[in-house]
Amino acid sequence: MSEFGKGWKVLVAAFLGVMCGASPIPFNILGLLFAPLQAEFGWDRFQVSAGITVFGIIASLMAPVFGWLADRHGVRKVAIWSLVAFAASFAAMSLTPASLIGFYALWALVGLVGIGSTPVTWSRAISLWFVRNRGLALGIMLIGTSAAAFVVPQLAVWAIANYGWRQMFLIVAMLPLLVALPVALALFREPRADERPAALSTSDGAVAGMTFGEAVKTRQFWTLWGSIFIIAMAYGGAHIHMIPIVMDHGFDAKTAAGMMGIVGLGLLVGRIGVGFLLDRIWGPAVAFPVLCLPALACYLLMGTASDLGMISAAAFLLGFAAGAESDLIAFLAARYFGMAHFGRIYGMLYMPFGLMSAISPLIYGYVRVTAKSYDPILMAASVLFVLGGALLLTMGRYPGDVKLKEALA
């Protein structure tokens, strides 16, 4: 508990930074744009979904760059400036012209400057403050995305209903500026060398860990990369299209938006529960059964039955699994590769997550437009969840386990 005593202020700042950053907010509002953009511009779900694809691809390619900047210049500067840039670029979406190229260009700008407001930066500071309770601390930090799932869709629905979809971007952009930024300025920083847990330092006081070049030569790095790629392919579109999927079951927009709150509840439970277990059990053994749960969720979401309990259960299971995956990326990166170049390594591991979170909604949208149903892609996603979880079981033991256990004794 001494780790929480020292690092709780940083944890609060990171929690709010994740909640109000570029990781959850765009994904929580896009499903609400399908109807108004189709009404105003005539764009279908596939075309609108491509906006988040552009955002995700650009952001994913920039993730290693922002990770490197965090390693070199410290996460405080990178995270704070990215919050400001994300708020400005997201607000600029209110200027969307009657042109798909203009729409995509604005999403590209959000991805270009906003990725530093995601867990790519916040995770480095948390992993430097916490060792014994790192899984739990990362889980608490990532609850920020659960909070966003509770708050952002409801705020966006209210803003669209009262002021229109353009003003919705301006209203939601206030979250990073008025909530996360002041707290980050006051509380967020990396630990000094004398505050850093002993297990994270070399004999000369430097931060321990592999170089980026050493990490990418390991089998574990590419196994983890591939697992993240597969699972994000299955999950990204399901999250973005959750509202229209629920509406295909006969529910109105308000009820469908409420399902995002249940997804957020699943994220919350998954992150705390999985984070707690990661500190005590080998990570892949925790991950595999958890990542099999959304296969059942995909089955429950197939068809058009209007059973609210069934849809709610599916939303919870999807959120639970997503919470586990986000925990795992940061936790396993720190355990297998150390903290010396964590930012750049994590950025590379975030890349498949961001890429497929961006491309997956496009695939879901294409299937819905062509097949007139989400069922084919939901069936494929159920297989991918199981495959991605099974792949983690091949990673082997953590390197340096004996040394770490001695340091923690």
C-alpha cells in the first residue's frame, strides 16, 4: 500500500487523462453520428465509419513517436500538450464540410496530435510508480475509459438533441480542457530516482529494461503484437457499432446509448478484476479465459431478438474483455521488456491495437451495408477472440522473475 501512498496523485491525474483523452472519446461518439450525417450529407455507415479508421491509422503510426518523446523528454510534457491539442482538434470537427475528404482530414488531424493523450503516455508514469500493484494501478487508470463510456455518450446525446451534432463536438471537447488538464498540471509527473521502486533501477540508478532494438528481436514481442492485432480486429468494430447493433434489435437511440454504459461497467469490472489477478498470477493464464467471454457476447448479439437482458449481458461481456486487453498491453510490456524504453516499446504494441480498432469499424460497417446484418462479422469475431487469447499462452515465463521477486521481498 506504500506504492498507493506515494503514487495516488499521479494515478488520479492519469485516470482523468485517459478518461478525457483521444483513446475513448472518438469511439464513444461515432455511433451517434451515423443518423445526423446521413441526414445532412447522405453518407452511409461505411463512409462515416471510415473517419474513425483514418483517425486510428494516423494515431497508431504516431504512437511509437509519442512513446519515444515520452522516454526522451518525460511524459508530463507530452501528455499535457497532447491534451490541449486533442481538445482543439476535436472541437475543429464542428467545422466538418459537405465533403468526405474534409471529414477524413479533420479526423487525421485528431489522430496526428491526440495520441499523446492516450495510455501510451500515462502508462509509463504509472508503471514507474508501481511494481507490486502495477496491474491494479493500471486497471484503475484505465477505468478512465469506463468512465468515458458512462459519461460521453449521454453527454453527446444531450448535446445533439439540444444543440445539434456540430455543437456536440465543441461541448465534448471541454472535457480534456476543463477536467483533465488542470489536474495533470497540478499532479502528474514521473518519480524522481530516489522515489522510484528499487526493482526498476540498475546498480548505477538508471531505469532498468531492454532497449527498443532488443525488445523487437524477441519472440514474445511479436507474439504479443499478433495477439493484440487479432483481438482488436474483433473488438473495435463491435464497440463502435454497439449503438446501431442494439438499434437493429428494435431499441431506440437512448436505450442503445445506455448500452454503452453497460459496456463501461464491464470495462470497469474487467480492469479492476484482471488488474488484481495480474499482480498474482501469470498474465497469459489470466487473459485466455477472459478473452473467450466475448465469443459468447457476439453470439448473443446475433439476430434481431429484442431481449434487453440478453443484449445487456453481451454488452457487459464485451466490455469486460476489452478491459482485460488494455490492462494486458501495458502490464505485459513492462514485465517482459522493462521500463528503460517503455514508451517506444509500448507505442509499437499500441500500434496494432490502434490500427485494428480503426479498421475494424470499417469492416463492420461494410458487412452491415452489404449483408444488411451484423451477423457474419459477429460470427467471425467470436473465433478471433478465442484465437487471440490462445496465442498469449505461448509467451513463456517473465524474464528476470527471480531478480524481481528478490527486489520485492
